[in-house]
Amino acid sequence: MTLFVDTSVWSLALRRDGDSTAPEVQILRQALEGGEIVVSTGLVLQELLQGFAGPRARSDIITRFKALPFLVPDRQDHIDAAELRNRCRRAGVQVGTIDALLAQLCIRHSLVLLTTDNDFVRAAGHCALQVWKP
């Protein structure tokens, strides 16, 4: 299983106390320690860097993310993400612009999304998004 890890899980995993018992954090740790493929994108990196203060935290995040394969959205990903967001909205499910793009990247690359954000779970009912479940 190839994982795409959302900002919500990375934020928990990178906290100073580092002892989050959230199942998503445990799955992330197991995947990284077990050599499984974990991918990301610049949007997740940017969100993390905006949310953590201090040069040491910034440096640690950048170093960790250098080891991950990065997906770069293309024009069609943006088009498909807009359609995904519109489809969800018509069904009464609110999905943000960035979340729609992350979901689209997961769909296109057949990735399992590891997240604590229930918006993705609701969106998955209206598209081919695969969300990890405990």
C-alpha cells in the first residue's frame, strides 16, 4: 500500500512531545520504519512549515520531506480537483480547494490517503478516493 499522508497526520507525528497514540500516526511510523512508500506534495510541506514555528522545527521538516517522493499536480489534476469539489458540493459535502487537489492526486496515483480529517471521509463517498480506515 502506498500512502499519501495528509497534513493532519504529519502535524500530530511531528509534535514536540512525539507520543501521539492516534492510529494514523502509528500507521505512518510503521510505514516509514518498514520501508513502505510514503509520498507527499508541496502543499502539505507548505502547510506544515506555516504551522510550526522556529528554525529547528523548520529544518527538521525540510530534512524529513527531502526523503519523500513528491507528486506535482499538472493542469488536468487542477481541472479534475475542481470537478471533484463541485460534485461534492452538489451532494452537500464541503471540500476545500487544497483538499480537493490532494484527493485528486490520491485518486490519479491510486494512493491511500492517511488523514484524521473527516472531510476526506465524507468526500470519498462521492469519488474514487481511498481513505485509510483503522
